[in-house]
Amino acid sequence: MRDRQEMKDFKDSMKMGGNLIVSMITAFIVVFWLVKISMGDLIYAMIAGSIGAIFMMMVETLLYIIRLSKVDAKLSKFRKDEQLGKISPFGGSPPPLKIKNE
């Protein structure tokens, strides 16, 4: 069970890293060609492409932080509800307790 969770975490990390790399390369190429076509200078195109890639890295990092904070908030709410007895470990809400008066 633990190995399965570690593999899932590893795959999630690889997906995030791959997405970051692909988005940075895409941003570099798009900005590079836009500047190259409009200005015609290779140096300016390289500089603009690098700035585009750095900007995309910052956007991806911001999106990752937002996603993690949402997941963390849901997890802490779930744990709090579980401690208060609002959530059954089997899913849904726990059945009401019936006390018999004998």
C-alpha cells in the first residue's frame, strides 16, 4: 500500500515537472517567433523568448501553489469534520444514535 502511494506521488511530481517544462518551451517558442517576425533581430528574439519562458514558469508556479492551498484546505476541513464525528469513515454522515430507555 505504501509503495503504491509513493508511486502515485512520484507520477504526480513527474506530471507537474513535465507540464512545467513543456509550457516554458512553448512560451519561449511563441514569444521568440513573434519578436523574430516583428523585429527581425535574433538577439531581441532570444531575450524576449527567455523572458516569456520565465514568465510562464512564474504563472505555472502560482497555479501550483493555488492548487496545493485548495487541496490543503479541503484536507484540513475533512480531518476537522472527522474529529468532530461529522463524517463516517465509511462515507456519508453517521447515522443518528438511538438510545433505548429500559
